[in-house]
Amino acid sequence: MKQTTSIKAPHLFRRAYGKGRSAATPTLVLYARKNGLARNRLGLTVGTKVGKATVRNRVRRRVRESYRLREETVKTGYDLVVVARPAAAQARFRELDRHLASLLKRLELQR
């Protein structure tokens, strides 16, 4: 992730949830909010309903890689928070990638 940093602070997650635009698929929910910076910030939330730690980490890695592959096409200046739903545990990488692409397109974040 060249031009993207991670979101770690809880208040940034809350701001994206409360004031950001959102779109959902069966496996993922994407919240997007302008951040006024020249780069994007990406936050991932994978709750315990998704599965045990190994499953959650696998989902996290797959979503991060999917974002990394299409990072060049994403508009800059946004805080992006991806929330994985329980169905993401059984989804293959290709399906997660397709869902993330459709969410970015739905929120008009692709160049």
C-alpha cells in the first residue's frame, strides 16, 4: 500500500461510521469519508462473529491484498473502513475482491 496508511485510532473509525457514506455486499461493508489529506487511510474491522483468530486474520489479509491490487485506481483523500461480515469467512479471495471492487464503484471512489 504505497499511498495508503492504516487507521488505528478509534475516533477515526467512529467518524467514518457516523458521517461517512456506506455501501454493503453479503461479505463486506465499506464506509468512506473525505479526510482532507493527499492520501487514503484504510481501516479493517473483522469481528469475532467472523470466526476464530486464524479465520479473522485470513479475511483481513485477503481484504488488504484486494485493496492493494486496486489502490492505483482509488481516488485519494478518503478514510476507508472495511467491515467484514460473517459470510466473509467462507468467501474465496476472488469473491472478496469482486465485492470490494463493486463497493468502491458504488461509492464512486474509482478513477
